[in-house]
Amino acid sequence: MIRSPDRKEDRRGLALGLVLTVGIGLLLTLPLGDGLARLSYDVPFVFHHGAPDELMMVYLDAGVKRALSQPPDSPLRRDFHARLLDRLTADGAKLVLFDFIFDQPGSDPGADSAFAAALRRNGRAVLMADESDELQGNLGGRVLTPPLPLLARAATTWGLARLGQPRAEERPS
């Protein structure tokens, strides 16, 4: 015998779903909810082991600077970024994201031009900008620091990177 659904059970399920949806929505507006929202971005990666085969991360640290005879306390010269980008382009990179803020001219204007040319040749490179708090007199505000115009025009696009400490309203309490 087939049992017909109970309308009372349907209403309870609907009410429970509605309460959970509203409750979770309200929770996400609280400071605790911000942490849960960020955690929700990481949950899918718990079930996926390892990076996709087509993803490669190039990590530049003090060891790389030593190997390239670069001072550890200064930015890597732009001609190295240009050569790296040309190599990634030749290897068929579908997207290159530079997690550096190129907001100031490098020590060699020719290297900046070479990097801009490599960005144009690649056609799929993204640069980062920074946003910071600034206080002038009694007024405060957020200030955007975009990439150097020469490089920003040559890149496919640029986006905002969050560097440093989170703003006061974003810090966990």
C-alpha cells in the first residue's frame, strides 16, 4: 500500500527549512558569521585531495633571491618577472596571477618596459592592487593603490588583494 504524504509533515519540513534559512542568514550578519562564511569557502577543498594537475604555483622567496644574486631586502628585479612570464607563456599558461603589488617603478625603467611587453605578449596575466586605511588630519578613509599605470595597461586586468591586518570590523573577537 502506498502512503500519501502527510500535509502536517510537509508543513513542519517547510517551517524547519524556513527557520534554518533565516537563522543562518542572520548568523552570517554577525561577527561570528564572518568567520563561518570564510570557512565555507574552504569546505569544498576538504573533500578534494591535492591541487589540480593543471595548476602550478611559482613561489618566490629569499632562497630564489639568493640564487638570482638579488638582495633579500629588496623586490625582485622586473626583468626576472618578465623572463618568468615569457617562460610561463611559452609553456601554455592559461592564466598567470601575480600576487605582488607593482605600484612603484622598479630600479631599472628598461626592466619595467620589458615586463610590460611580457604582460602584453602573455595576454592572460592579472596584477594586484592594494587597499589601505589612511588618515589625513581628522579624516580617515580607504585608499586604493593600483599597479603602476604602465603595467596595469599591459596586463589583462588587475584586482584587489587584501594584504596585512584585517580591518577592525573584520577581526575575530
